[in-house]
Amino acid sequence: MAVASARFGRPAKRPYWGFCIKMTAVAILGLCFIFVWSMFSSPSNSVTTRIESFDNIEQPPGSSRSKRASISGTQTEKKVEDERKVNGSVTLDVREHKSEKKDAANTKKETVKKKLPQKVSKQKHGSENSEVEDSDEDKEDGDGDEDEVRQVADGKEEALDGEGEANGNTEGEGDLIELLDQESDSEEKLDDDGGESERKGKKRYKNKGPLFDPKAHYHWKSCSTRSKHNYIPCIDIEIGSGRLQQYRHTERSCPRSPPMCLVPLPPDGYNPPVHWPESKEKILYKNVEHPKLAAFIREHTWVMESGEYLTFPQNQSEIKGGVLHYLESIEEMVPDVEWGKNIRVVLDIGCTDSTFAASLLDKDVLTLSLGLKDDLVDLAQVSLERGFPTVVSPFGNRRLPFPSGVFDVIHCGGCKVPWHSNGGKHLLEMNRILRPGGYFILSTKHDSFEDEEAMNTLMVSICWNILAHKTDEVSDVGVKIYKKPDSNDLYTMRRKKHWIPLCKENENPDAAWYVPVKTCLHTIPSAIEERGSEWPEEWPNRLNRFPDWLKDTDKLVADTKHWKDIVDKSYLIGLGINWSSIRNVMDMKAIYGGFAAALLQQNVWVMNVVPVHAPDTLPFIFERGLVGTYHDWCESFGTYPRSYDLLHADHLFSRLKNRCKQPFSIVVEMDRILRPGGWAIIRDKVEILDPLEGIFKSLHWDIRMTYSQQKEGILCAQKTTWRP
């Protein structure tokens, strides 16, 4: 009977115990869910702390979606490759780069990302270049690539859904709300149509797929060019073969396919550069060694070889008596030239003596040296290694990559530019980029009578007034100081015998990318709402004082505050960057120069690059007393390898819109111009950052930090000394 009862009771107990087990499992899962939910959705959790402390990628108010962040440690910490994903979930605080773990319980309220609208100027920087760009872009659909590095693009790019080019925001910027898709549409029109010149029968470019293929694999090799570790792809054009191989520096000419090789380090090794400000006085010789540099050092006093260093004796210059005496004599000859006050931005032609830029820097003058790359001595590389703003560009038949009327002074000290030859086209280019009322300073030791007569005739024809002509008794250098007219009155009084015609009204003076030098004079702006009609305010007031010709100043003020907050609260303290090792900085997609202005109190200078497909904001950057240049990132930049310590790219890649045949060549170019140990800060869409991180890893860069929220993210990486 007992056995029968037991058998009868078993079926009744099984469902009861099974039910209990199921309920217990459900309860445990529920508790786990509540715990996880509280971890990722609470406004006071550690992830929210990272959002506030990093202060760059925000989300719309009221959103409760989970955020994701991941970072890697410093060089002394163990690298965790699996955690370096933009979409990862490593819950480490950003400041753990410094091995400092903090409690993330106390945080501020999460800030909200809003869009800073640009001042859209629907003018291309050049019209001739659009034909070249379109020819490459139109071939992109079906052209394969035979290089070692290969990208496979498939799928369809997601349409911009209001994320756009988000510049981030900080607390107190709630009034900066604008629809992102409006600017996206405006920039897409610029990208696709390219202005009026591209609407005349040219094929409208369409998005063909994602910018990077996350499934692509990359294999690298070292460049085998003749210029080796000093390779500048669009300038060092090698023609011929064997002993007949030679360089061509007369014009910028890029390879048909962008280089997919990595520039090797100098053969004797590369060492981190001397930190600023010591680099003003000495640099490592091996970092800039060149076969012709040794002979140059023996013949010039302003640079000396001392052990492993090149040293630059204080106040030593090509000019006898020193550069300080030279600068003071200029102020004596023309009292209106007040260095560091009304004179802030100077262009130094030829980059012969970087001590000139060093001395002006002590006077709060920002000098942009133009290395012409025509002597193979590589003095521009010496200037960059010392930590001075420098670009490298041939100066032949094309305009320089600057807008019109932006330089306060143009200086040519002993440069060998034939100003009066070929109809004076080189001097006419100086007239284009020199500010109305600006000064042209020419110093030479011995001029022939014929050359001087030709120069005088040319100066009269362009109405430049000679303010001083004096041979200094100490330096034995003849100094001529000319002034460009600040009105059109003198143009109407010219004699027809020396007449250089005025440019047509529809001729864009700011068009500068692959645009031939025009042998005509642009009229001087006269109306108060025209740029160039008034001289900027004295430095440093001009940095934050906006002229009458500039509209939407409220947005520009907000942009300045926006970048200052991000730099102060995030970049300077939250990325693990040793800023004492940072001197040369590039903003690869500058808009108003806010990023450069925010770093002004640091010991850095910033090259503001305005892409040719973006709205033209470069004139305003110069108006603020900063420097920059136009560039097409589908091509290589005009500088030596290992030029920059930090690269900053804010939504650069998402704005390219598949313009480049091989967009990953931009990463190769970043690897070329960044110094080993240098940093890259990239803010963009997650679908771009994810495969971009893989490319950096294939280059053996260290991913120091990644962070993402919804569809936006940031990546901070450091270049290593690895070479294939």
C-alpha cells in the first residue's frame, strides 16, 4: 500500500518542484536584469561620468539608450585588444590612462550634443580642380585597384538622418540648436555639385557605399622611392629610371593612384624630437639629415652642428647684426609696422632662415614659412622640426593654396623668386594674397641695375607704394618695403603704358586649388560689408572680435566656447596625452578656427586645413590671427613625413562622401605626416570609426581610447615606430 501511495504521489510532486525551479530561475534572471539595467541607465553611473568628463559625444535630451565606452591603458599598462572596439562595453573611466581609477558615483548632468551651423559660402576654392576631381570620382564605380592595400566596398551608405557633422556641445549651449540635416543637405550639394563650374554638364556624383569596408584586410609595405624617408608624394615626382631618374618640383603633381606604402624611418633610426621650447635652440640632426644639408651647414652661421644636435645660436641669422636688429630697423623705417600688434600673420617666402620666424614668434607674430622645395636642402623640414608653422609647395604657374587678402606682411629675405619675370605673375600672386594696405618686405644684398629697373616698373604697374629703401650699414643688406593700396583710387590713375588689367568681376580671388596664376589685379573691397575693406583689430583682440563683414557672429562665439570647453575639460586632461610633447598640431577639417583658438594658451601652433569640398571659412580663420591652408584630402598634404605631433579630425571622413577613389589612403597619409609617438583624435560616425580602428591596428597604432554613443563616437590613437 505504501509503495502504491509513493508511486501515486510522484507524478504530483514533479510538476510542483519543476514549477519552483522555474520560478526561482525567473526571479534570478529578473534580479540580474534589474542590476544590469541600473548599471547602464542610471543617471549617476560610471558611464554617465565618462560622458560628462569627456564632454564630446552627447545624445538628445530625454534619451535613455545605453552608452558604450572603451579605453586602453598607457604604455605601461597591459593592452587588451578585444576591448578596443567602438561598440565595446568596457566600463573603465577615461582617466585610467594615468592608472587612476575613480569612483563614478558623483557626476554632473549629461550634456546634450547640438549642431553648430557653418557659415556656408557656396564658392569652390577652385574651379579648374573640379574637373580633375570629377574625372577620378566618375571612374570610381568600376575601377579596381592593383595595389597591395585593397578595399572592398559593398552595401549602401545610410542616408544622413540628422546626425550630420555634429561638433558636440557643453553645458550652457542650449541655444545652439539647429537641424543637422539642413547643413547636411547644404554640404551634400557642395560635395556633389561643386558649385557652378560642376553644374555645367558634369555628372552628379552619388554615394556608392560605405566609406570603409569593415571586412577588408590591409597589408602594408615600405615605400621604395628615391626620396625614401623624406617622401612627399605630390612634390617628389620621380621620372625616368636608374641614373636618369630625377625629381620634378616645378608644379604639384600627384600620382594617379595615391601611395599605399609607408614611408620608412631615417636609416639610422628616429628619436622623439626635442620638446618645445628647447627645440627653438636645438634639434636632433638625424631626424632631418639630408645629403645636401651638411654642405649648407658649413656655409651658414645661423645653424651649427654640435654632436647629435643641430643648434641655432640666439639672434644668429643670415643677416649680419642679427635678426633682431633687422626687425627693429624695419620698424624704424616704417613706424606703422608694429610687430605683434597690427602685424600678426606673416608669410615668409623660401624658408631660407627659420630664425626669422623664431624671432617674430617672440613678438607674438605668427609666421607661416613657405618651403618652395626647389633646392633639395630640406630647410622646411628643419623649420618644422624646430616647431614653426611651415608648408611645402612649388611656386610655379599655379596659385598658392591661400585665400585672397589674408597676410598682413609678406617677407622675402634672400629668396630667389624671379618676381619681375613672366609678366610679374609671381608678384601678382603676392598681390592677391596680401591684405589691402599690407606690406611686402624684400631684402637682398646685391641687385643688378636691370633687375631693379624691371622691379620698379612692375611695382608702378600694380600701384604698390615704396615706403622705404635703405641699405643697412651693419648688415649690408638692402631692404625695400612696399605697401599694397587700400583703395581703388590708384588703379584709375595708372598710365596705360604700364597697365596691368583688372580682373573680371566674376573672377573669384579666393579660388586657389589648381587654379593658374592670373595676370590681372583684383579690385580692392570698398564696402564695409566686404571682407578686406578694413584692417583687423590689433592682436590679441582680433582673435575674438568679429568684423562687420562677418554674419552670424553669435554662432561663431558659441563655436569658440564649444571648442574651449571640449579642449579644457576633455582633450587636455581626459585622453592621456602628454601635452609637453605636443608642438605641431593640424586640424584636418577646420571650420572657424575654434579648435586652434582653444589651444592658444598651450605651447602649440595649429595648421587649420579647410577641405576644398567644404564651405570656405579659411578667410575668417586668418582674420582671427591664425593660419591655415586649403587642401583636398584625396591627395597628399604638402609637408615632410613626421611633421606633426597631433592630428585632429572632426567628422572629416563622413564629409568625404566617397569623393576619394581609395579613402583609406587618407589614413596612410596621416601615418606619413604624423611623428612616431604622435596622436590622432578622430570624431565621427560609429560606422566609420569601427573599420577605421581596424585600419589603425593594421598599421600597429595603439588605440588609446574609443567612445561611442548612439551613432557618434571618438577614437584616440597613438602612432608607434613600427614599419613593415
